[in-house]
Amino acid sequence: MTLITDFIAELYRAANEIDRLTTVEKRRLLERAAHTIVDMEEQLGNVADQRSHRLAAELLKLTDMALDGVPDVLIGHGFLEAADAIRRLKILADSQ
């Protein structure tokens, strides 16, 4: 597996085991996901869709909210959305 597929699996695992993660771990995963999406979009240039860009911004907002005690279900949903966006971007990158 590649680093990207490993990270996608890590996001799915984190969403399924959200109750075992500390607030710091949740924040780091959300930040990492947002930065991964932005980096992949930059590599793809104009091919990337705006949905991924908006998601990255939302993940960073969710990162800030994680300290304020946002429900785990929202953070878990953020992990799943990020995993899906990264998977889509990887498919786009592989097709080029």
C-alpha cells in the first residue's frame, strides 16, 4: 500500500474508533487530512474539484471546534468525508 492508501485506512479506522482517540489525536488527524487534500489539489492543478477545497476548509474549522467539545459523531463524519475526498483525488492523480 502507498502512504495515501495507508492514510485513508487510518481515517476510516479513526472514525470507527473515535471514542479511543484523544482530542489532540483528533485534531492532528483532521489537520493532516486537510493539508493532504490541499497538497493533492495543488499537484493536480485545475483537475481538482472545488468540493475538495471546501472540505479542506471545513476540516480546519472542525479542528478548531474539536477543543470546544464538538460531538464525536461530527468529527467521525469529518474523517469519513476526508477519506472519501483523498480517495477521489488519488483516483484522479492515478488517471493522469
